[in-house]
Amino acid sequence: MTELSGAIGMCRSKFYQCFETVYGITPFEYLHRRRMETAGQLIREGEFNVTQTAYAVGYSSLSHFSKAFKKYFGVIPSKCNKGVSLCSG
């Protein structure tokens, strides 16, 4: 986030404040949601298995990914199959 705030000419704290004011969530929450939405899409499309999906969205731990996925979607990643709408936000 420091690189991003620097790229737009703001200090980190001002960037966070402006981002949260505009979007209603923190930059980290935004990134987390994007990662989960991408993960759900990859699993629904059937191109990646759960492990491949976890790594594709930036998780190095499958257990952390599974916990985050379940918290976000309310179902474990292995319950989401191609075309299943449970894993859509």
C-alpha cells in the first residue's frame, strides 16, 4: 500500500483515509474481497482446483485460504463446483 499511495502522491495514512471515505472499506478489505471473488470465480469455472486457486490468489497456506474462503462465502472451497452459485458474491 505504501507503493500505491506514493505513486499517487499521498502519504500512506492520507491514502487510507481517503480510500475508506470513498469506498467505505479499507484498502486491505478491498483487496481481500477481490481475492475471494476471484477465487470463487476460478473454482466455479472449473479451471483450477482448490490448491491451485489458493496459490493463484496469493495464499501460500491452503488452510488459511480455506478459512478465509469459508468466512467470506459461508462454504468451504471444495463444496463449490463448476457452475455452483454458492461461491458468488
